[in-house]
Amino acid sequence: MSQRQIPPAAWAQLLLLALIWGGSFPGNRVAVHAFGVAPTVALRVGIGALVMWSVVAARGLPLPRAPRVWASFLLMGFFNSALPFALIVWGQTRIDSGLAAILNTSTAILGVTVAAIAFRDERLGLRKAAGVALGVFGVSVTLGLHRLAAFDPASIGQLAVLGAALSYAFGGVIARLASTGTAPEVSAAGMLTGATVFALPAALIGGTAGSLPGTGGFAGAGPVDWFAVCYLGAVATGLAYLLYFRLIALAGVGNTSLVTLMVAPISILLGALFFGEALPARAFAGFALIAAGLVTIDGRLLRRKPRDVAQMAR
């Protein structure tokens, strides 16, 4: 059976998705200070669901009738949104964002591994495995290898982020199985509705539990807090998952999970561009390693003859 490749159109969408998700880590940090962990997750998936159902209604897309499809939306909502969002947001209250971003790249490793086990057309070859390893190392160099020294298997915050990566891996498999024949907009809306079913009761029961000391909850939230949570819901969840389902149809589950290799460096670049954060010299070496990893995964440039590559460089 022929193996899933990443077409040029999918690479462009992967980059766009990475740009969108690159802003979610600072967005989480701002929102959780104001609202707490459970309300932040509930607001994110709830706003995302409203945005996507608006798109479905505006386009007049047909809704699935089979009960199994709606049951799969609940499963996708739990494994692809509610659980990993909660684990990452909660984990970020206990570990720094840089280490969280490095740990989040394990989604690429787990994603391609689980997809290789589940689908015959997404086998994990030596080239792809080497490319993923190179990309993960590049992210580690970009954010600082010293952060890996801070890894503590006993740290519950770090385990939470790793748990989120594993949840994403299984959620991707469920998404591919369940979204076949369903419009991406409907799949995204249904999944985020399923996530809201789990997240809303947790928010109502838990309130602002998990927020940092001194937070004011909804009453004390300012414009920046609301902007952060609206970005997380409408853009980093609604629009992002529309792209996500399109990418799964185009390139498969494992290839789509590679977006996490691109999120961390984009987050650093956005911080330097909009917040004046210093861009360390090691970042450029890390970016080069990540690019080399993605080129290795893609494979097209490696298959070209040296003469063809020389002509492209002219």
C-alpha cells in the first residue's frame, strides 16, 4: 500500500496551523491567571464550538445522522481537546513555557508511532523517524538544551504535558477514523461540542480552582485577559481544528502531528517580533536543525539528483 506523503498544499497549511498554535502558549499563560484552569479550557472549547457551528450554519452543511458519528465526536472532544487542553494549561502553572514546548514536541514522536500502528498507509520508515528525531533535537537546541536537564520524571507538571501529547496521538487516530466522509467544518464543530460537554461541568464544579494566587476570576478579568481567551477559542481552537481536519484528510494523522515541531520556534519568533524578547544565537542553529528534519521527513529534496539541486539553487 502506498504511504501517505505531505503534498505542497499541506505544508502551507501546516505552517499556518503552527503560526496559530504558536500563540496559544502565551495565551494560556494570560488566561489561566485570570480565569483558572477549568474555566479557561471551557471558554476555549465553548467559543471554538460556537464559531464552528456558525460556519456550518452559514455554509448550510449537512449534519451526520448516525448515532455512532456523534458518539465519535464525544471521543474526539475528550482526547483531542478537553483532556490535553486541561493537562497543558495545568502543567503550565507548574513548569516554564520553554520546557512545556519541548515536552509538547513529543506529540510528533507519539503521533507518528501511534499512526504507524493504526494505519497501514502511515508506516514509520527510517527516513521519517530520523527526520522527527532531528526536528525534536532542533526544538531542544532552540529553547536551550539546559532545559532538558530540568526534566524530572517525578514532576507531575511535566507528566501532565507528556500525557497531553499521548492524548493528542490517540485523538488523531480517532479523528481520522471518525471524520471520513464528514465535512471538516462539521467534524471540528462536533468535536468541540463534545469537548464542551466534558469541560463545562468541570468549570462549573471547579470554579477558578487552579488559578494562580491573586487572580480575580471573571469579575477581575481585563481586556487583555478576554482577548487571550477569545484568541484561544476562535482562532487557536475553532480555525485551528478546521485546518487540522483538512490536514488529516490531505496528509494523514502522523504527518499532521509534525506541526508541533514548528510551533516552538514560531512561538519564539512571535515573542521577538511582538514583545521585544531577545532571540538567542542558539535559536538560529535550532531553526536550521528543525528545517533539516522537516526536509528529511518530506523526502522530495533528498530524492533529487545533485545536478537538479544545483539547478534549483541558481
